[in-house]
Amino acid sequence: MCSIRHLALGIGRHKDSVPLTVLAQDNVGGLEVKRKADGEWIQAKPTLDAYNVNVGDIPLKYYAPKSVQK
């Protein structure tokens, strides 16, 4: 992550409000994911030349079994 705040690009912690997000990975990183067990935000290790496909909460609410939603 960039230690010089005014040079950093991005947004703060949030949940995507769209059903699907595709992110191109880079060697900088910065993507964090919320761990389900304790709610802690942790760094997602970048994988070179890869894409992250994030499925938002909206599809889970409508299509996942109740056991997955808890």
C-alpha cells in the first residue's frame, strides 16, 4: 500500500452494491476481504496476471440456501 496518502488511489472499506465485480490484479495489491469467522478485514494476496471475481451480497440473498446466508 502507498504510505503517502495523497498519492494513493482507491476507496475505503465497503461492500459492493452490484451483483458482480471483476478486478484486474496487479503487483501493488490493496484489496481486502472481510473474514466471515470474526468480521476482520484481511489483505487478499495479489496473484500476478489474474482477475478477482467478487460476487456481492445481493445474489447470495436471493439464490443461496439459508445455511449459507448466516
